[in-house]
Amino acid sequence: MKASLDRPCFSRRTKLMASWFAVGLPLYVFSTGPVAWATNDAFHTAYLPAAVEVIYLPLVPLLRVEVVGSVFYWWTAIVWQGFPAGYTTL
């Protein structure tokens, strides 16, 4: 058998990075719903702590895409009742 067939195609580090990316990216994106619910105002800067705003800042350019923006609105406002569906003032 050829020596090249005995070696794995991807290193262990590459497989680990791919699995973290495959699990971590969806968790990061889907965590916007609970954050919108917790702040009850989606991405309104007056209510988000500065650390949370920095964490979710990479998603802002994606929200300019019409489909992504409407899915984000559905996920945060309809499903998790963030702004404006569940907006309350204390």
C-alpha cells in the first residue's frame, strides 16, 4: 500500500478546529435571541452592556442583508420577544 494512503487526510488539530467552528458558530448566532430577551430591546445600545455590544458587533454587517435581517428580526423579536414585540419599561 502507498504511504500516502496510510496517513489521515486532515490533522487532529484541523478536525478539532472544524468541529469547534461547526458547533460554536451556530451557538454564537443563535445566542442573539436570548440576549435580546434578556435586554428586551435587541441591539439597542442604551440597554446593552458594552461587552455584549462588542461581542455581537461582527453580526451587524450581516443584518444589512435583507433576508438575514428579517430572519434576525424573527428570531429576536418574534421567537424570543425582544424589541419591539416584548418591549416593556419599568
